[in-house]
Amino acid sequence: MVGYLLVVLSVQADPIRLPDLGDPADSTLSITREKELGSEVMRQVRRQQTIVDDLIVKEYMSDLGYRLLEHADAALHDFQLFVVDDNAVNAFALPGGYLVFNSGLILTTENESELAAVVAHEISHVTQRHLARSFSHNSKMSAPLLATMIAGVFIGGEVGEAAVVAAGAGSAQSRINFTRKHEHEADRVGIDLLARSGFVADGMATLFEKMQRQSRLRGGAPLEYLSTHPVYETRIAEARARAEKYSAVTPTDSEVYRLVRARLRVLTNETPHQLAADIESVLDAEQTSDELMDRYALAMALLEGSQFRKAALQLDIAVQRFGSSKYLELLKADIQLRQGQDEQALQIMQALRNRYPADHIVTLEYARMLIDAGRAASAQDMLEEYVIFRPGDPDIYKLLARATKVVGDNAQSHAYMAEYFLASDEADKAISHIETALGNPIDDYHEESGLRARLRELKGQQQGDPGGEIE
């Protein structure tokens, strides 16, 4: 894995700006400081890469992560999983429980156990506190050199070697041994986590082998994941030997895993017309390995290309052959809304809400469609009730900001955007939105007082010691 990515994400990208970590000679990195460091690096990731902003993708990745975490021995952080729009086959863990997966990696997996293996591996790097342990390993280095060393140790590969040399950090072999130790430990803990969570324990070994084959097809150039997570024959053999210690599990893929792969094919494709033509060719030739998801992806691609009638037709064929489901109904409602059939779309969404009253995706998609259909006040009422049961969810606040803006409450809209940015670890932007909210007319004294108190609280937090010593 990319243990911890703490350096430049690409040659063109701005460098990651690390917060002041204090004097590394004091002790290892505390849980609090580890979270602060991860939060800062994640802010840079958001600025430099495109996060896939899709409810179904985000909810699935979160559910997969927490399915694994239920069986983790020690989870000291609240984990957050992100998917970035990047065809490179890669994934990385940041300190503090932030896990990032490229869309290209998800699309490379052929079954759910392979994807779960990568997630389990990244989780293990965090639960085993590899970053904090690297601080102890290099405790006599100065803070600037240590920051560079962290980048070199955990990014791995030739770029990591260069970072270590530039920092004057001593033996490259020592760095390699230390990184390999972390990789072996993450393999061991991750495979155990994979098996205990009901996945096929061999998923890690099969994915490693697949990546090696793809690298050979590229003329020996390693995939990005292998550049930062070196895989060699003994590591694959060890992963397979560990997996054999667990009881055999019949491999099954959930519908939503297959759906996420289908959605990512469309969401990360810049030419939906060509993608639709390619999928149609596969279906016409009867060469599909998953007709339901190919037709789902085809309907999505046609919708993205504004071919509404063709999209509806493909979805109808999928329903006739495989039966309806929550996800097919959601897409059907979206197609009808885009066609201007607002009432039919909202009827489908109301029926889904009645059937799944606590479903996060259904609730937020219904709210979005209400806003799009000109019923923002109804969306606001529904979301303000729902956020009580799921506080801190940025997607809810973003929709609330949109709904309140449409109904003309600019102050409340900016207040909700402030909560959105707070939930996304962007305190500066949150403060800016609260200040903008206070610049608008506010009739409710208690609402205004609450905003002023929130502003004082956030500014007070910013004026506190941003670095401090390593605890």
C-alpha cells in the first residue's frame, strides 16, 4: 500500500504542507497529533485531486470500511474513506484514519474480496500506528528533516529513496527494512481482518498476482500501487499461506459492490457517448459477464449523454430480466426527472422513502429531487428532521444549504455551508461562511446569537497552539 502519503501527489501538484509537529525527541506521535496531521494532509488531497462525490459510492465504501472495522482489535480513530477520480491503480492511508482509494484500483478488482483486502490492508496501517512508530524509529531527527523522512519512508519506491537522501537521513536499506516490516504487518493483520469479516482470505494474494500480471503487460513498468507497496514472490506466497489457515468461504459479491463498479465506469469517463457505444457492442455480441450491471452502466451513460428515452429503455430491459431493486428505481426516478416528468419521479421517490424510511441514500436523493423539482421547502423540512439522526454528515448540510438558498434564506444557507466545511475539516472556509451569514439580515435573535457564538468558538480554536509538542 502507499503506507502514508505525505508528499507531493504529482509532479505538478503543490507540495503537502505539514503542520508543526513539535520536537520529535519527546516521544511518539499522539493520537491527537496524528489526527491533526492526517486532517491537514487530507485538505491538500481535496485541493489537488477530485473526490468522487457520489452518494452510492461513498456510502458503500463507508459501509465496507466499518464492516471490517467491526472486527479490528484496536481502532483508535474515526475512519473516513474517500474515492478519487484517478485511473491509476493506487490507494493510500493517511494518519488519523483517512483512507483514499483511486477509482482505477476499484475498477481493477474483479470481486469484492479483492477490494476488501486493500481496505483491510490500509486500515491495518492505521490501527498498527505505523506513522507513530516511525517517529520513535527516527526520534533524534530535527522536525524539518523528520517531516521529509516521513514522506520518504512511507511513499516508498524511487521517489521515497530520493526524499531520504535529500534529507540526509542515513541508510536507505534501513528505510527499506522498516517499510517492509510495516507492509508485512499490514498484510498479516489485514488478512486476519478480511477473514474475520466474512470475505475470502485469499483476496489479497489474488489481487497482488493480478497487479503483477498487469505490470508485465506494461513492459515491466510497475503499477502505481506496486511502486509504493512493493510486491515480490515471497510476499505473495506468504499472503497465500496465511489465507490457507482460515476456513474456506464461498465467494459472493454484493449487488452494491457490482453497482459501484458500474457507476465508476460512467462517473470517471469523459466520453459517455463512446462508453455507451462500447457497452452496447458487448451486449449485442452477448459477451457480457454481468448483464444487469452492464445495462445499468449503459442506462447511466445514456443519461449522462442526455439520451433519456434510450436510457429508460435499457433500464426497462434490466427490470424485465432481473426484477426491480432500490438502485434501479433510483435511476428510473433520476431519468424521469431529467426528462421533466417531475411528478412521476417524486412518486417513485416517495414510495422508496416509505419502504426505506431510514435509508441514507434514498433520503438524500429524494431531497435532491425535491429541490430540482421546485419543492425546496419540503426538502428543507425533511432534511432538518433527518440531520438530527445523522449529525455531522457533510452531504446533508450541503443539501440543506442548497434548499435554504432556493427558498431565499441566505443567512441560513451560509450557516449550513459552514457546517458542511467543518464536517470536511475546512475551518477557514467555515469561518468565512459564518461571517457571510452574519452579513445577511437575520430576523431570529437566537439564530444570530448562535452564529456569533459559533464564530467565536472557531476563531478561538484557530488562535490556540496549532503545533505544540508531540505528546
